[in-house]
Amino acid sequence: MHPTIKRMQEVVAKGDENLILELLAEDVRFSPPTYYSTWTGRDPVAAVLGHVGQVFSDFRYRRIMGDGNDWALEFQCKVGELDAVGVDLITLNPDGLIQEFEVVMRPYKTVGALREAMMARVMKDARFLKFKDALR
């Protein structure tokens, strides 16, 4: 298993954006499960993923599939009292950092709860006024 993927398993559930930041390429692109837009750039993506780590509970990776630069990490978690399963689709750059990070998740009701929880957190985080331009 690639060292970045191994490290990712250790840090994602902690919700510590400083640990996540170390794994991201400078121009990383993150596609969340809650809407069809992309966050671009190490700082905004680390901030978003840090908040996600605080919203999810009982997070764990169930299966990891991949080789080389392309990986799929199946996870399960809770958002509030709602259960969810999802997949992190990861592409690493030649330096072994995360270049592309897309999340797909179900069920729909839990994705809606995630969106609400994330909006509540982001609206209280002044950095997102600066980062909103990163949302494309």
C-alpha cells in the first residue's frame, strides 16, 4: 500500500486539518458528496476535510482497493444518528501527494444531514469567506 494512503487512514478520522494538509498537493482538487462543485488548493481543502472529520463520528475505512496512483477507500460513519457508507476516490501525483479527492456517499438522507452540518460549521469559520473563491 502507498505510504500516503496508509497515512491517510490514520489522520482522516481525527479531523485535524494540519495532519491532512501534509498529504495534499498544492493544487489538490476536492469534490464533496454534498454538491457538484470542486474545492481547489491545499489550504481550503484541508480546512473542509478538517470540518468533515469533526462532523463524522464512528468513522472507519472498511476496504481499500488500488495500486500505483489510483485508490478507492470504502468507509462507514455516522452523521449525527444517521449511518452512511461512502468511497474516497484518490489520485496521487508523481510526488505521492493527493492530487484528486472525490467522495461519493449514501444514503441521500445522510448526505443532506452532512450538508447541513457542514454549512453550519463553515458559516462560523471566517476563513471560508477567503476560501469561497476557491469553490468553482
